[in-house]
Amino acid sequence: MAWIVEDRLKAYQPARNEPYLTAKIKDEVSRKYFPRYPNKRAALLPLFHLIMHEYGYIAPQAIDEAATFLELTPSQVQDAVTFYEEFRLEKTGRYVVNVCRSISCELCGHQRVLEKMREIFGIEPGETTADDKITLLEVECLGACEQAPCALVNEDLHGRIKPAEFCSQLQQLPAAPGHSTTDDVR
Amino acid sequence: MAYAGPVLLKRIPDDPAQRKLYRYADYIATGGYASLKKVLAMLPEDVIKLVVDSGLRGRGGAGFPCGTKWTFLPKDLFPRYLAVNFDESEPGTFKDRYLIDHDPHILLEGIAIAAFANKISTSYIYIRGEYHHEAKLLEAALAEAYEHGIFGQKHPGTDIVSHCYVHRGAGAYICGEETGLLESLEGKRGWPRIKPPFPAVAGAFAKPTIINNVETLACLPAIVEHGAAWFKTMGTPSSSGPKLFGVSGHVNKPGVFEEELGIKMSTLIEKYAGGVKGGKYRAAIPGGVSMGVLGTDQYNAELDFDIGRKYNVLGLGTAGVIVMNDKTDLVVMLRNIVRFFAHESCGQCTPCREGTAWMHKILNRIVDGFGQPQDFDMLAELCLTMGAMPGTTICGLADGANWAVKTFLQKFPEDFKSRLKSRQVQGVAGAGVA
Ligand SMILES: Cc1cc2nc3c(=O)[nH]c(=O)nc-3n(C[C@H](O)[C@H](O)[C@H](O)COP(=O)(O)O)c2cc1C
Ligand code: SF4
Ligand code: FES
């Protein structure tokens, strides 16, 4: 949340010449999202969803570029972006496994999912496997409590998880580097 | 009380194998959009009156009368917005997702009805970021609705074109609070606003705005079709109509079930959710973790909007019932709930930001065996300083945390006290704070 301060040094990255906001992204926002709202600022969330979808994380440079594009100051954009947990400022593994830790999932054994992940992949929540394939995160209720324990793998919900089966499914996913979108998981 | 069969779930059979997604053509074939057609021939005032008469109360948590909320819009201020609350992040709540997974058009019809009645220009469906699948379903359903003139047309008798869009959140519970939602819709951090001004006067983009939950709007087509009197035949005098109940936790058949308001929790658990799993019933949360806990002797509590007054909980909330059996460690469960609030507090108000964080620390040390004798009273005192809306905080999150902790302490004191005592006897009280 907003008041949990991010370490800015960790987020440091050198600038690159090629813009993060590609013509394609800008075009989609201009065509599809600007007309929906009375001002440009309101397109901030849709814009960063597109950036997340494209890169899997948000580079500091993307924040500056978005500010210019939305006619805001970089601090206004930073202020909003850092508030939302789904907008990650650090690179992750190709598959982000968001295990729900809220009450119904704890009642139904979310700990066993985490233990199995630790056993098979050797990672704790917040960590990424050495081959950059899997990042494990704990999140709050995913709104799928009838399927507890559950997890969101990138954009796909996995419910009624059997820990061993779930981990072997993850092992079978292709391991090529770089971030993925939901299409790879299907 | 006479429950007239599934109303909201009429297109969703009990048998999972037979469930399917209703697209536009399927929806029309099963009587869909007939209510909208009927409404467009009515006067907007008469539609509002119908909703007032039906006694429909908000399904998003607060139970505020829907029709009354609509009458708060100032007469001549335009444009007006409708924000549909599909943030659904309260632990234990998944009813809206289940409905949209199969029947997205029931929501769109409800939105179109509300938009006509209130002369709304743009309706935004604010959906939580984690609902990727549902966002795509709604986008597809909206494309169909635009194609068939449900949206993109002028409200009859006006120059106002009715639009509807999906707006995705990005992982913040507090954006379910109505003014946090509006901030998030405007592209800012989801910090709840100080009221007044109320959203009906100055909401989204400083214009008059109505905020309604998905299920509230999904009730509208049936109310139009069958009338206010019919709607009132279900439920109790103060809580009319059908309701979606989500049941999760220690039950054999967790899921979403529809019944009339006022049914007993025991009936819901035994008749619909397959009974308690792994032991006997011990405790349950009636409607999302903000509502507090029902005790072992409150198994037969009637689930309606009067539950708060009768059973010492905050209210019905989202009607997401979380069941715990007699082998559950309630201290660990309360720690889970409080960690949720500590994590999701937006940090604007000191009592909420600090109170939830400290209660989490205290519960951590109790669970770890380092609870101190005064911790029980300390938790109770922290609750008092945080909660009791209106007063110390901007929004209701702090009060939710207050009720959760307070009711656990009141209804299950021994679970906590026994842990503190045992450490005291062993003479290690005072050991480190986490
Ligand atoms: C902290 C907090 C979180 C909330 N989360 C939600 C939510 O996820 N979904 C929802 O419909 N209402 C939520 N509400 C209630 C809304 O503020 C608002 O009362 C509701 O959307 C109004 O719609 P209704 O009158 O149709 O129920 C929340 C309230 C608070 C205080
Ligand atoms: S009560 Fe808590 S969540 Fe609500 S505005 Fe205040 S700090 Fe934020
Ligand atoms: S508690 Fe895990 S999905 Fe709701």
C-alpha cells in the first residue's frame, strides 16, 4: 500500500533510447481510452495496465514518459503508480505465482502450497528462482474463496490447488527468459 | 416470506456441468432485455419510484436503500455518472464474480435501467485488477450490447447519450470504498475522500455520481419485470428480495447460493453448502471479514440487514459467509484478518494506519507464544480508538478492523486469555515484541 515505502535505489535503472511507450501503446490509449473519460489523467490506470502487459514491470523511465503523454508531472504519476500493488517496479520471473493468503485460503491450507513451492523451487514469497522462471508472491483474497486454496499465475486463476500437482504443472511450463503474458500459460 | 426460486441465478444451474456463459443471443432468448424495453417506455421518475417501493437495499456492504440513494442527485446538474462497484476484494466475497462469469448481460441490463432512470451519461464498471477473465467477458458483452443499441444511444426524450465502459483497478482493497473508487477512476491513488461533499453531488470528475454494487444493479431487471410488490414477498419487512450468499471455509460444498434474505445461517450451511467439514461448527463470519464473528451459539442467526442489531456484529456486509470448525485456531484466524487490514489500510488516518499495524504485532506475539497479560485489554482499547464511525477516520475500513477484533475478543475470550496465562505461569511474560 501507499505508505509502505519502496526502496528507490532498488528501482534504479539506466535510461534507454528506445521509449517504453511505443507508438502502439500510445495509439491504443488515444483511440480506445481517452474518449472514455473527460480528461487524460483518468487513462492512467489503463495505460499502466498496457505497460505491465507489455514489459511485466514498470521502469522509472516509463513513468516519466507517461507523465509527458498524460500531461501530468512525473510525481503525480509516481504517486498513483506506487499505490497499486499490481504495478510492480521491479522485474519478475516469467511466471508470477500469486498465492492467496487470506482467511478462506488459510483455512483450506494455503500454507501447504507455500511449503511445496519452497520444497520444489526453493523460493519463499517475494523470491524468484535462479533461472528467472518463477516469482512467488503472497496476495490478499483473490475473490475465488470457494476454490480455496487458490493462486493467480500471471493472469490465470488456479483453484482447488493440490500442491504437488500444481508445482509439477509449473515445472512443465516453458522456461524461456523474459516476461510472459497469459497466452503462454494456456 | 415466500422465496420465488432463483432470480439472479436463474441462468446458472446448480449442476456445474450444465453451467455456461450466456452471450447476447442466449440472454435475449431467455427473456433478457425485456425489462429494459419496458423501462424505456416509462418516465424516469416512475422507475425511481418503483425501485424505492421495492425496498431494494445495496448489496455492496452497507445496505443503503438503492432508490433513496438515487433521489439524492441534484435536480439540474449534468453530466451524471454511474460507477458500478465490481471491486469485490473483501475476503470471503466472490458472489459478483460468479454471477458475471455466467451472466454478464444481467448486469448490463441493470446498468442500462439505472442509467435511464437517473439520466446518466457514462457508466463505469470498476472491476478489480485480478479479475482478468471477468474484465474480458464484460468487454465482450459490452461490444455485443453496443452493437444492439443497448448503449451508445440517447436516453429516450433527452439528448444524453448513454455509454458504458470497463475500468480496471490494480490490486487495492480500498478502491472498493466508494470514494476511493472514484479517486482510482480519476487516475489517482485510491485514497478515500472526506465527505461531504457526497458523491451524489460531487463524485467522479466532480460531477454527480451514483455508486452501486454489481448485485444491486443485477436485481433491477427482475424488479421491473415482476414489480415492487413481488420483490417484497421475498425476505423480511426490512430486507426485501433475493440475495446471493457465498459460503467458503470449512464446508463440504463451498459456492454461491441464492436464497431470500432472512434465512438461517444453519440452513445455508446444511442445505446448500453440504454441512461443516472436518469437525463441528464453532464460528462464522457473516459477510466478509469486516463484519466481525458470529459465536458458537449464533449458528441459527438470520442473515438479513438486521443481523447487526440482533447478533452483535457490524452487519450483513457482502453476505460472504466464512465457516470455521471446532479445530480452528481462532487467534491465528484473527491475526490473518488483522494482517489484511494492516496491509490494505491506505494510511491516511493515524488511528487506522497505526492501530491495524499494532494490533497485527500484538497478535503475532500472542500466536508466537510471547503474549503479555495486558495484551487482551490492549487489543480492546486499540479497537475503541480506531473504530466507531463516524469519528476518528475517513472511511469504514478502520471500523471493520475494530469490529473484527472486538467481536472475536467478546465471543471467544478464553482462546486469547488462555494463551496469555500459560506464558505468565511459565514466567516468560514480557518477552520480545516482534
Ligand atoms: C473499506 C471498504 C471496502 C469496500 N469494498 C467494496 C467492494 O469491494 N464492493 C462493493 O460493492 N462495495 C464495497 N464497499 C461499499 C461501498 O463503499 C459502497 O457502499 C457500495 O459500493 C455502494 O453500493 P450499494 O449501495 O449498491 O451496496 C466497501 C466499503 C468500504 C468502507
Ligand atoms: S480509515 Fe484507513 S483505509 Fe480508510 S481512509 Fe482512513 S487510513 Fe485509509
Ligand atoms: S480468501 Fe483466498 S480467494 Fe478469498
